[in-house]
Amino acid sequence: MSKVYYFDNNATTRVAPEVVEAMVPFLSELWGNPSSAYQFGSQLGKHIENARAKAAALINAEPKEITFTSCGTESDNTALQNALVVNPGKRHIVTTGVEHSAIINQCEFLKTQGCEVTFLPVDSQGRLDLHLLERSIRPDTAIVSVMFANNETGVIFPIKEIAAICRSQKVLVHTDATQVPGKVKIDVKDLDVDFLTLSAHKFHAPKGIGLLYIKRRVKFQPYIMGGHQERGRRAGTENVASIVGLGRAAELAVEHINDENTRVRALRDRMEETILHTIPDTLLIGAKEERLPNTSNIGFQYVEAEAILMLLDQLGICASSGSACTTGSLAPSHVLTAMGLTPMQARGCVRLSLSRYNTEEDIDYLLAHLPGIISRLRSISPLNTAHPDNA
């Protein structure tokens, strides 16, 4: 295949060349163990701390508030487990019905351990009722966890307002912000959250490295125990090369945020508007305005996303029907059904998510082929009984 036309950046992103360059010395020459007493290993500590400072700058945190983890899922799980451990008398969690599976499945497991979980609904635009959230907090609520932006629709949640509600009721608050870096400014001081999750492979760094922001003076119990790494907050020999890569990617995310909100947003809007206006029986899923600048989720009536994606793949176009973490499941997207779509409607939705590496040529290529694919599939679809070819 001569070229890949990549529209699945909410699943994972290309590792930036600048990130690869920054990582190479730590895979070839500086490969020691940072916990070693001798200089060959211990010298790596300054590189870890340099990356920590860059990661902190990305979200306006203090470096000591950054704990490196293996991924966003670990960070999410750590935040929830910590809230329960440090508040043993509190066994209730409030979250939403559209969270990533890292939160949803953890909460389902915690229910088997005697916890109660309130999954808040969203409206047809994917928006949350803050009054309902406030009423759902109880004296035994240990933590409220609401994602910053939805991975399937791009809908942005009012985290600052949610945190203020939690503050007023003295409840811990966590947000999964994995989709946000480089797209929307993150300022933890302004948001006033206790915990925030990031995953490096969502902003052009490698897989297998993430972070958890832990606000100063918040009680914390490690989730992974062992050695003294990360100031005793997360055991395990540091993944130095990837930590350095995350730090470099954090710098680039800050540098390119304006490009994401101008050029990339314009590409997204042109792609989206052309699809909606040239292909009949299509629908934009999620709020139009309060949405990440790179994300479109479009419903195509009378066809299934699986068939669309298969034909796109044959043309070198990468897209998805939702979260990569639920790919292979026969069930329709829990996010889309929570927004009121029927299972049949949900199965016809395709997510197209861009990055700063997408070009006008990419959009032109997609738009040149997608209408024909939809028309072809509808002509043979038993779902489309109204189509002339199926009458």
C-alpha cells in the first residue's frame, strides 16, 4: 500500500519524528537503570525530571504533581482505587454512562466488591445535566469521575463546573483527559481537579506511557507497589525512553495547539459538512460546538459501519466505529446508545478523527471515495427497503 490515509487519531497517533529523535539515545546509549547508584544509571534521573517538568507545563501543574504510569487505563484505575482506599467509609462512585471502558469496566468490577456506582445519563447531544450530577453526590461518595472530552464523539464536558460542585460537597474529582492534549488547553489550577489522566500515544508519543496528575496535599495510596520509583507513588523501573518521548510530545502539543484549532478544525469542518450535504440520510452525532476540533462522528442510515470501514480499508483509509478498546465487540457503542440512538443506528456510525499530520489531500481522497461506498452499500442493504434497488 503506497499511502495510508489516517482518520483514527482518537485511537492512537503517529509518533512525531521529533519524539523519536529525543528517545533514540535512551534506547541505544543511555540504557541504564535510573535507580542505580553508579553514574551510568543515576544520570538518567535528570532526564526523567526534565520530562516531568515538560509534562507539568502542558497542564499547568507542578512537576511533583506528575506521576508517570504505563497508560491512561492504569491512571484511571489508580484514581478510582485511591479514592476508595483513602476513604474506607465511602463506597459510592459517580461517573457517566459514556466514559471510556477504563472507567466503565473498573466501576463494574468495583460493584462486585461491594461498591455502588451511579452512571449518569447524557442527552441526545452527549451533554451532562449538572443539576443531576449534584443531586447524585451522597455522603458516602468517594469520587466523581467525568471525562474531559468523549473519545467517540469529541463532546467536551464542563469539568471546571463539575469540580466546583464536588468542591462544595468535599468530594474528590477525577477527569480522564486523554483525548485533549494539543487540542484544548488544559489548566489544572483553573479546573481545580484532584486527579487528571493523560496517555502519551494520544498526542504523538509512544504507547505504554501515561501520567496521573495528583493535586498537592491530596491523600494518595499507591496502586502498584514495590520499589521507591516515582517518589513511592508508582513502583516499577522507569520507562526512561518513553518518559522522555512524552516530555518532548508535551512540548509539541503546546506548540501546535493553535494549528489544531485553526487548520485542523477547518479540515474537519470541510470534511464533515461535505459528507452531510452530499450523502443523504446522514447525521452528525454529538454537540456541534462544544466538541474537540479534530473529531467527527457521523451516522449513515441503512448501512453498517463495519461494511463501510472494510471498504475504506481496501482504499488505504483508516477510520473506526468507536473506541479501539471495544473493537471486536458485537454490542453497539455504549456511548451512542446512551445518547439515545437505537442499536441499529449506532451500528451505522463512523468516527473520523484528525491530527496535525492530516492534509487537504487526505480530505479530498476520503471525500472522493466515501459517497460511492455508501451508495454501493445502500443499494444492496436489506436495511434500506426504501431504496429503489430494493423496492
